[in-house]
Amino acid sequence: MPENQLSDDELTQKILHIVADTQRRDMATVTAESSFEELNIDSMDAVNIVFAVENEFNINVPDEEMRTLKTVRDVIDGVRRLISAQAS
């Protein structure tokens, strides 16, 4: 399946892995509903997550969108939106 045709579950799992890896956390502690505050993710950590996401999915996350990320779900939804926009 091409990158832009990941199922919702595959996309979610990839992003959960990215968040866990960049934050050096156990996957079991990261869920789609986790807030950055709960995970102790500060703005520099968020930038690292976004860089990893951009590399993984070959997308560019606009700075203004980056500033709105507060939860793992925000990242998942944003990536899905950017992949969809790129595909059309």
C-alpha cells in the first residue's frame, strides 16, 4: 500500500511509534488520546516529533499548524489531513 493510502489504524500506530521513539517512552504509555502535557512533551520535543513525522510521511507541517498541536490525536489528524491534501 502506498504511503498515502495507510489505513487509519496503520497511520495511528506509526505516529504512536514516532512519539514513543522520539520521547524514549514505552509504547504502552502513549495513546492517541494522550496530551503533550501528560507526556511531558515541551515545544522542543514537539518540534522533534514533527520532524520525525515529516520524514516518515514525506510531508511538510506548516509552522502555524505545529503551534496548535496539543495531543497525539492532533498529530494524527494533522498528518491525515496533509497526506490527503498531498494526494489530491
